[in-house]
Amino acid sequence: MSAHLPCPIPVPPLVAMQAAVSAASLVVEIVAGRMLAPYVGMSLYTWTSIIAVVLAGFSAGHWLGGYIAERDPAQALRQTGWTMIGAALTSAAAVLVLKALAGPVLTAMRDPVAGITVLAALVFFLPSFLAGVPAPVLARLAVISRDRPGRSLGAMFAAGALGAIGGTLLAGFVFISWLGSVGTMAVVTVTYLLVALACFRLAGGNRRQATMQLLVGLLALALAAASLAGPSPCTVESRYFCIRVIDLSDDPAAPVRLMVIDHLGHGISARNTPETLQTDHAAMLDALARTRTAGRPFDAFFIGGGSYSIPRAWAARGLPVRMTVAEIDPAVTEVARSDFWFDAATTKIRHDDARRVLREDPARYDVIIGDAFTDIAVPAHLVTREFFELVAARLHPDGVYLMNVIDYANRLQALAAIVATLRDVFPVVEVWVEQRRPEPGERMVFIVLAGTTPTPKDALTTRAPETLRFAALADRSVDAMVARGGGLILTDDFAPIDRLIGRAD
């Protein structure tokens, strides 16, 4: 060793470098989901693509690192240092590359799953590949640096695992919450540059090499700074979501705003007309809830807050209702309050998962409204028989459960499974939809109603804000749809809601 390096390398610095690289690479994997969410949503397919791409990058990087590890130690360290600078450059540029490629890639790829996978690969494969190089090199240096190679190798493996754990925890609990995704990638860039500097220092070298290393390192920092200086796709980036507020009205005296969570619109509110719902699904939920309660005082529970448009409308109308909202993200509530004119004093708000709130609180309700989404699918734990049994236990005997469901008109597999599952729990299940002929392959909004008694009307008219007429599907049509879906019952053990929604054929 001493013939090729300025001095022998002790194992602790190698362990620290391995831990740092592992931590940073797992931070990239976690933050990749948040970065992709504004463009493709946060679904099972998103995470599957990210994990596959990152692991493929690590594997290819480890393979290259094995070749580098066989070279002279000083040369191997210098080459590893350059790969770390490459990792810093590609990590710093990831935000800019994603903005540039997201539109063209998703437009060109007809299959959304393929689009997600290709986009993830184009943005995150190279940083992961370069981050995978150091592990074999540092492990070999640790083995040949001491008389007890087994212990040294074990220390390196442990450092990699502990670094990965630390990076995951830091990304999820600290960095994204406090720095946002762009700031988190800047931290990753700096971490990789510090590891590169350590490699170069351990390898030694001349002034010319040091100058080149410094210049390329400064380029990586400049890219990170450019990403930080650029506009964020999020108005607010919380621990859970990328939240955007989009102005839809050109009239500053009559503002209308859309709340987008990740890449899906979750509500529209107009400042001057709070009693008028601005989206079809909200108008249908509102009209059905008021029809079923027939003007009497009632208690309502909302699964998901979004822009809080229905609670705001009910408060503006002075309805005799006590409202409770389970919204998992406090930032969503704060944005609704600050940008969508929602008065939080009108509603009891629980910032927690709705299923947990219903499980732990025995309160009963006349109306429970399900309007929570991850991407375009309802979260799997909110569509199962076990959850619907919990909902039934929290309803008064004549209470009603209303649920917003999105599905493709020429598939309806997700809707069929949800209806079949609700029928396993409730004696009456209705499917309501706008009265019009759907376009081929259209993604449609349905309201599923479940309770103990049928709705006294089979059609309703409301405003959203234009006049909207919607009706309940005939029982024979619902029966045929469920039969085509095979009568699948969704359970906590098996609820493939992402696959059932799929895409338009």
C-alpha cells in the first residue's frame, strides 16, 4: 500500500465514506418519488419504477466498481473520486433534467406505466449508477489495509446498511420536510463532492489534478445552485405532498383557484360564491348528502380535506351540520385556509389517517364522505371490506356512505370491485354519474352510495357551477358491471386497485 499511496489508509475513514455514499444514494431514491409526483403522481407504479431504476443503477455501478477496485489503489481512488463528482453533477442536474424531459417523454409514451419507467430511468439511473461505484473499491481498500480482512469487510457492509437506513430516515423525516426536494438534492450533491474530495486526498496527486477537480466540483455546485434558484413546481412542499395553487380566473375581483396535490386536481373554490361547488364530483357529493339528510340537522365525516370546498359551502349556506374532516396533511389544511378562503373554525379537523380516526373514535355520523386519492386511485386501505365494515359501524342506522371513484368508461374494473365489496357490507349500493354519453376511453367520475335504504330520487340537478344533471345507474346495469368484473371482493390482504384502474384501452 505505502508504495502507491502517500500513507496507509485506516479503515474508519473508509467506513465513513461508505456510510455517506449509501446514505446519499438512498436519499436520492426517496426524493425521486417526490420529484416525480407533480408529473406522474404517487402510485404503486411510480415507486415500483423508481426502486427498479435505482437498484439497476446500483448493480451496474457495483459491477464497474469491481473493475476499478482491481487497479492500483491510488489510481482506483482517483477514479472513484471522479465517479463521485459525476454523481454530484448528475444529482445536481436531476431537477433541471426532469423539468426538461417530463413533458416530451410523457407525451410520447402512450402507456403511462412505460412513461413513468422511462422518465425515472432518464433522470435517476445515472446518479444511482455512479453512486454504486465506490462500494467495491472502498471494500477492497479496507480488506488490504488490515491484518483482519474479515472484520474490515464486515465493517464496510455494516456501514453501507447503516448509511442506507440513516439516509432513508433523514430523507423522510428531516430533509424533504425542511429543505424540499430541490434542497435535498443539493445536500446530496455536497455529500458526493465531500466523498470525492476524500478520495482525491487519500490518493494524493499534483496541483494540476487538484485544479481540475476543483473546477468540476464548482460546476456541480453551480448546477445545484441553479436548481435551487429555479421555480419550484410546488406552491408548498409538505411531508406528504407537492401542493400547487393555480389561479383559474382572470378577474382579480372574483378569484377562482384550483388545488393540485401532486399531479391531480383536488378541488376548486371561488372566493365570491362559496356555496357553489366548482367540480362535478363535489357537486354530486353535496347534492346527494343534502338529499339524504332532507334538511334535518346531521353529523358529517369527511375522508380527505383537499380544498375543503364542501365544508366551506355548507358553512356558507348555514346548514345544520356538525362537520369533522380527517386530512392527513396539515399543510393541505393550511393552504385551504390561506388560499381557498376556508374558515377552519367551522369544522373539527383531525390531521391523521381517516381509517385510524374512525377506528379510534367511536362517534357516529349521518353522512361519511370518502374523497381521498393517491394519484387517481383511492388508497388501497380505504377500499377494502374491512374498512367498509368500519364505516358501517360508524354510521347511524339510516346513515349513508358516499364515495368518489374515478375509472375509465370502457373498463370499470375498479368501480366494479368497489361496488362488489360494498355490497358485501351494505344492503343498498347505488352508482351515480352525470347523465350523458361518455366519450370512448374517457376517465369518468362516479359517486358510489352505500347505506340501508335507497335514495328516494333516481336523478338530481345541481350546479358545478354550470347546471349538472346526474342519475343513479339502473340496478341491472350495476349487476352486469359487477358480473363483468368477476365479483372481486377487495380485502386488506388483496386490494389491487392500481391494476384495476389501469389505463384506457
